[in-house]
Amino acid sequence: MKIAGLITSIILSVFFIKETNSKKMDKIQQSSLYDISINSITGEPINLKNFKGKKILFVNTASECGFTGQYEDLEKLYKTYKDKLVVIGVPCNQFGGQEPGTLSEIKTFCEVNYGVTFLMTEKVDVKGENQHPLYAWLTNKDLNGVKSSSVKWNFQKYLIDENGNYIDFYYSITKPMSSKIINHLK
């Protein structure tokens, strides 16, 4: 009799946990990219809703990476398509410690060395236990509705459409001016 009671308790617990997780996931799925909070590199809140009507390219960046030269093409992409596209650089120090600087140092580095005028955010984690909600949304199909991925290295890119819907992601080796990205902007 004790075993039957234990089995019943386990089944009810599993059902309760599954039901609770399902409700949590439904709530998360209802949230939009535009509801996510992130600050600029200078500390002001960025309202992603302000970018409705334009595509957004999110790029996790680092100042001491072999791909750091992509800042130049990201700026070119931004200037060429700024009527249709917002580029947002997201500094991250999770890959080889290649973004060790302060926000002020990162901002100065980007402006002085690459003439960056596109939006840069605060430094965040793009993976792991302290993953920023933006990257949780970008990398989880249950949240973005399209595809799961993991951020493999600096300068991985995520493209979002004019209505805040996930389009695709591109590994670091995909250059900002690649036809894979540009074709979505024509």
C-alpha cells in the first residue's frame, strides 16, 4: 500500500511540475523581443520598441578578437542601410577574455579605431548561468519561435525583422556585408 501511495505522489508531483513549467513557458512565449530591457554602453535604457519598422542586427562584440575588424563592416552596413536596419553591438567578455575593458574604454576603442556610430550596449553574458534575457530570447526557440542556437564566439550575429520576429543567426565567419545578411535588407 505504501508503494502505491508513493507512486501516486510521484505521478502527481510530475504532473504539477509539468503543468507549472508549461504555464511559465506560455507566459515567456507571450513576451516579445520588444519587452526585453537592456542598457546602452553609457547606461541609458534602450527601448527596443523604438526600432519597430526596422530590422535589427545584434552582434556580440569584443575588442581583442581576431574578428574585431568586423566593426568596420558593421559600421558600413549600418550607414548603408540605416533607413532599414539598426545595428546593436553587445560587448561580451565570455570568449577568451577578449573584452576586458570598462564600458568607457570599449566605447572609446570602437569610436577611435573604427568610427563606430551604431548603438552599443552594456557588457553582458550571452551564454551560461548569467545569460542576459536578450540572448536567452535570441538563442531559445521556445522564446523566439523559430530556432535554438548557442553563441559560439565573438561577433556572432542575430537578425530580427521589422516586427520583432527572429529571422536567422550567422556565425562569426559571416562578414557583416555578406549577401546572407544583405539579401534580407533589399
